Amino acid sequence: MNNFNLEIVTPIRELDEEKVSYIRCPGLDGSFGIMANHREGVFALSVGEIKILKNGKEEYWATGGGFAEIMKDKVKLLVESIETSSEIDSARAEKSLERATQRKSEHNNLDEERIEASLMRAINRLSVSRR
């Protein structure tokens, strides 16, 4: 099976994954998959779940959006945030969802776009934490 290297860069950490055979990313227009020898390009990522297939095992990650750069033998994810399903504190994610839902129902002076983004991140983190 053909593999490639994956580099994940956030403002606070860098991760290197080797021998990745498949990645599914949340694009702005829907999910897209990447396998070895994929055509090169740069794609915008939205808030969502990233699935990584490595050594026959699936890993699930929550991301807050960013970019995927696909190169000849490497994929680089430049993201705002990323957490594996095991890193996410489900209780904290649940509280974040409750706060975001409360803010939305109150219609306070917060920017509607920020409220929606907060709600989407909370829902995504909670969903991925259950993987």
C-alpha cells in the first residue's frame, strides 16, 4: 500500500505522522479524501472531523479549520486547532456546547457569526470525542 507523510501545524504545536495511507478532511464544499500520489494543491478546511488511516487503524481528529497543502509525497495541514478524539474532554465539550447554545438563544450583542462558529466547534468537538 502506498503511504505518505503528514505534517500538522497549529499555532502552538507541530505533529508528524508517518506512513499515512488515507486522510479525509472537511473542506469548505464538503469532505475530500487524500491518498498517496494525489494531485498537488491547496484546499481550505472548515470546522470538522479529520479521519486518518495509518497502519490499518482509523484515527479521528477535531479541527477548527485551516488549510491542507498536498505535495508530491507529503500532506501538510495548517490548522487553527486540532485534537485527537482521546484528547477531547467530553464534559468540557458538553459545557462549551451548552454555553454556545445559550448565547445563541439570548441574542445578545455578540456577533451572530461568532456565535455560529462557536456552536459549530462545540458540536464538532463533542462528536469527535465520541469516536
